[in-house]
Amino acid sequence: MTPAARTPERIVLIGPMAAGKSTVGSRLAQRLGLEFVDTDHEFEKKHGPISRVFESLGEPFFREAEARLVASSLARRDVVVSLGGGAVLDAGTAQLLTREYVVYLQTDVETVRPFITRDRRRPLLSENPVEAWERVYDRRRSTYERLATRTIDVASVEVRRPEAIVGLILDGLAEPDTTDQHESKETPR
């Protein structure tokens, strides 16, 4: 069976900041011939830089607008959607995700360190990015795990190779359906 034969209407990528959701999502969509939606990018097209929105309007405004954007993205068909790291904290978003094929890109601080220490656009990491990332990830990890259809440990991918991660997602799509949606964990080879 080819992966495209079982492609869900929507594939949603979740995980912590800097896990590679945008890069992997874009490449996965390209491989499957689907549309790609990065909710952080879509938010910024509509409202401006997330860091400025946090600063001027606050996190509650951001989270409400993000939840509306996620809901409209999940109403589309034939799409790969990359969610911002905190989007899963919204109860409505979490409920919507229970009906989707959700891929959790699990990682660790050593893997993301080069990305989070030089990227000053992430408002939750403005002071001591490594410590802040660990704190935020620790709070969100159980939610990612609970919502995931499939978990892929991207920290074990040599040099964070997006194509290897895409391959694992495609392999998972080719596997027979199981009744328990939230059970598969993959480690790239």
C-alpha cells in the first residue's frame, strides 16, 4: 500500500518550539501533494510578528486568535498543518485534534539549543532561552503525548534530517489502521 492510499484529510504536526514542525510539514505536504499551512506563519500574515503581538496585546489575545486560526485550518481538507508549540493548550484545539492524525515531533533541549539561542523572535524564550524552553516543554509534554497519533523522536535523527522524519511519517501512513489512535512511537534509523 502506498502512503497516499491512506492519507488522512489532515495531518497535524505538534511539538515544542524549534522541533522542526514547519520544515517537516512543508516537505511532507510537498511529498504528498497536499497544501501546507503553518499556523504561526498565517498568524503573522494577519496580525504581524508574534513577539510584537505578545508585547502589545498580550498572550491571551494571541492564544484566542491562534485558536480561531487553528480551527479554520483544521476545517480544510487535503492539508498538512503545523501548529505553534502552545496551540495544544487551548481546550477547543485539543478537542479538535482528537479527530485528526497528529504527529508529535518529540525532541530535547540539546537538539534545539542552536535554534533557540540564536532566534530572538520567540517571546516565551526571551530571557535565558534554554532554561525557558525546558520549563515550557515540561509543562506541555504530557499534552503532546496525549494528543499524538504517532510520536517521532526527532532528537535521534542524525543532524535533524527532515527527509528522514518525513519518511517515518509516510511509513506510519502505510501501516494498517489500528483501533487505538494514540499508541505508535517511532525513532528514526
